[in-house]
Amino acid sequence: MKKKYINGNLILLILFILITNSFLYLFQLQSNYIANKLIRSDVQREIQLIFQRLNNRLDILKNTALITCKECD
């Protein structure tokens, strides 16, 4: 009866593939995390700009309302 042995090079190849895949997966997770943080900061900047514009418009409306009220007196 012949014994079947697994070739050592095959085991090394499988280990190499598993290790490189795990590193690539971790790198992809990290890059997605960084990308999400960047997107979130960009969205936060956009939201801040929108609120600044709204506050500016409210100030303009408030000032025009004060001017018209002073003119009414």
C-alpha cells in the first residue's frame, strides 16, 4: 500500500496565498476606514457651510426686518 504525502511546496504555496489574502483584506479594510473618515469630514464641511449660509441669510433677513421696522416708526 502506497502512502500519499502532500508536497511541502504545495503547503507553502497555500500558506503564502492565505497570508497574502489576509494582508490584502486588512489593507482593504484600513483603506475603506480611512476613506469613510475622509468622506465624513467632507460631509461635515459641507454641512457646516450650509449652516453658515443659512445663518448669513437669517442675519440678512433680520437686518432687513430691523431696517423696515425703523422705517415704519
